[in-house]
Amino acid sequence: MSVQTIEQSRKKTSDLSFVPELVYFEPAALDYPKGQRIFEWAKETGIPYRMTTSHNRITNLPGDTELEQYRIAKRTLVVGIRKTLKFDTSKPSAEYAIPIATGCMAHCHYCYLQTTLGAKPYIRVYVNTDEIMDAALGYIQERLPETTRFEAACTSDPVGLEPITGSLRELIDFMGQQPNGRLRFVTKFHHVDSLLDANHNGNTRIRFSVNSKYVIKHFEPATSRFEQRIEAAAKCARAGYPIGFIIAPIIWFDGWQDGYGELIDSLDEALPPDVRTDLTFELIQHRFTKTAKSVIEKRYPKTKLEMDIEKRKYKWGRWGQGKYVYPDEQAEALRLFISERIFERFPEARIEYFT
């Protein structure tokens, strides 16, 4: 596809946060209404498409170098069927991760998907959402009378894909009918308009990932602007959704107090008074593994992301694998400063965790 043709496609779909340059389809995905609809959309917009035997094995991506193939993969959509309906756990955010997509179109330098997705950075969406929701219902029933929470953004940013898939809207409407089910997801994108009139019944919490302007500018390419995210949060709150904010990764940089102070002040200025009674915050300091450091430096060779092992503390994880976090003194300074600012501006807010 020529540059001119791609730009024409983008103008036709200007409401989309993500317009792929190449789409792969599993043949069986076309047996589902969602798969057929995405197929027709790709043809109408002139996006080249190919067939593939499996969404897990895309081996012929274009590009002469590994870096070029990576960047093309981030603009590639793969439409398939989620065959494994056993959900992973998703602590501390939720009991389970609900799998509607894998991979993200953003280029956040620090993202853990850099390593967890390894050689599969392309974006996969699953068309068998009815089967996925049936599986979720089974998990809900197993844990009765407890409430079961599902996280929809463990391996992707589903809001960025929503104009193409509509899957979040389906999940929200479904979970709105479950007295003991709750849905959660987090996003760096602002394309929420199609969700505003969903029948959520307060059972879905939409969280927005926010950060200092320094972090957004240097480490979050291809995401919505901070102002767009806050505007979207206010829209969702007015539509009755419980909302929250994830400040992650919290990064120590020259002037971090000013940067994070400005962030909390901006939230205070933007959010209307009536949305603050059920507001949550999740605080996550920057961390990385040796594998992530190697991958990130290869994929973003000019990154300004500080990953000096000598300046970090090694913290063991629950699965026997550790990560490099800030030393206790720095971590505590970050936690105290941001927590105090949050409670100054939002005294009724709840900080769910700092990690």
C-alpha cells in the first residue's frame, strides 16, 4: 500500500485511534459476525489483508531488519479466535484477566508487553466474544457468593481497539447484568464515546493511565494526549461509570516533584465535583528486568529511560522472578509525595496500592 493510500484510509477512519497497515485473518474468524464485519471494513478502507492459519504464528511480516519488522508489527492487526478459555489470574487488579485482545499499538518504552509478548508484538483481536463471556460467567458462578472482578487490559489497551472491534461494549453490557461480576480496564486512549450509553449498571470501572508531562512526552509515543485522557475520564464519570487513575510508571527524574504535583493539580482542575466520591488511584513505580532492559534498548535505541541496575534494588516477585525497582528511600519519597498530593486534592479518593 502506498503512503498516499494509507493516508486516505486514515482520513476515512479518522475516528479510530488505530488504523492498521496490514490485517491477517484466521479463516474460521470469518464465520463469526465480528470477524466478517472487520473483514468488510478492511476491504472498504483499502487496507491490505492476508489469511493465516493461526493468530499465534505470523512469520512473514515485512521488514528488512528486526527493528523494522517490530515497527511494522505494531501496525499489524491479526483477527482470530481465542481457543484457550482458561483465564489467567490478574492480581492485584482483579481475580482474572478476560482475554479480548493481545498486543498494543502504543510505543510506551517501559511497557512489560515488550518482553511478555516477545516475538509477537502484533495486535491480536478475538471475535468469539460470546464464548469468552460464557467462560466468564462460569468463573462468576464458581465463586458465588463472592464478587468476581475481570481485568480487560492485561495484555492490550482495548479502548484503542474498540472502534474496530466493539468488544468492550459487549463486555460492559454483559457485566452490567451480573450482580456478582465486575469489569475493569485501563487505557491511555480517549475513544470512549461508543461506551457512554452502555448498560453498565455501575459494574465496570474505567481507569485512565496518566503521568507527568515529562514521562508522556519522552516515553509514551502513539498514545492520546494527557488532556484527551482527562476529558474522556470526565465523560465516563458523567455517564455514571466508576472511574480511576493509574499513575504508572512513576519515574524519578530531575523535577519529578513539580511534574507529579502538576499532574495531580491538573486532575483536580479537570474533574467535576460530582465524580470524586468513588475515585481510585493505583500507584506503580518504574521497574524492569534484565530481559526487558535488553529488549527496550534494542527497540528504542535512543530512549532516555533510566535503567541503571547499579542504581536500583532487586525485588523478588511471587513467581520466583525479580525486577529492579527504586531503592527504599526513593520509593518511599515517591509514594509519600504523590499520596499526600492525592489526598489534598481528593480527600474521598482511595489509593488501592503502591507497588
